[in-house]
Amino acid sequence: DVEARVAKAQQRSGELSAVFRHRALTAKQKYRVLCAFVLPVCLRACETWGLRQAEVSVLETWWNKKLGQCLGVSKVDRIRTTALLEHFLERHLSETVRARRLRYFGHLVRYPETRWARLLLEAEAPGPKLRGQRRTWRDDVAWDLQARGLCAHDCLDRASWRERSECGPFARRGRAA
């Protein structure tokens, strides 16, 4: 699903290629176009993704290329990823996906216990997990919670949850003005 979303976002980016090549536009303006018209295509339904390392790599590579395109640089210029992210006051795209996944998890936990989404959240598959079986969405949420020092019970306080789920190793530094 990640590769398909990246491909669709790349297609949208291609439709806007004249904007990204236009010399009269500043990097900030190109970045705003990227965030307004291309990034939502890529991140549609990202809350439900279970990211493997290969998918994270695809996502990050695409994002770094798009940020470089906004700045008008290419691989040949050898600009570090951290420099690109700092220029736009941005974070890794996989961190955005993790933060959105946790926000969605908070919604699910606060649902009434009779809603089907809440029932599915707490459901267990019968039998043991097979060797080599892919990690589940809940495994990724558990890892995200552990990385931030949170637990599922923390979701019940909505205001606190929003603040705490965005902090830690995945905090957004801000947006370029």
C-alpha cells in the first residue's frame, strides 16, 4: 500500500512539475505546494499502515527527493537529509506516519466498547503467530507507544494524549513559514 501511495503522489508531483521547475517561485512556495497538493495524496490513510523497513526507505527516499526538488538540488549536489529537513523545519515522513498512527489509536481507544472498530482493536487471531509472519498494525502501535513511554490508558485524556503522542523522538519541529 505504501508503494502505491508513493506512486500516486509521484504522479501528482509530475502533474505539478512546471511549478517545481519554475525559477520565479521560492523554495518556500514550492514547499507549500508540495505540502498542500502532493503530500496528502501520499499520506492518505497512513494511519493504518504497518511500516516495514523497506517501506520506510521508499517513503523517506521519495520525501527527500521532493524536498530537494523544492530547493532545486539533486543527488549530485550531495546535500545531507538532515540539512534538507532543517531547511524546511520538517521531520522524517515515517515519523509523521507514526504520529498519525498514534493519534488514530487514541481515537479507537476512546470509542465506545460496542463499536466494531473498538471490538476489532481488542480482537485476537486464533492460534499461534506463525514464524516469519509479518508484523501487525498493533505491533507497530505497541512499538510507537514504548518509544514514547506511553501506554494505552494514556489515550483516555484527549488533550494530554494529543500533546504526548506528538512528543518524544518523533516531535515536529515546526513548519516553514
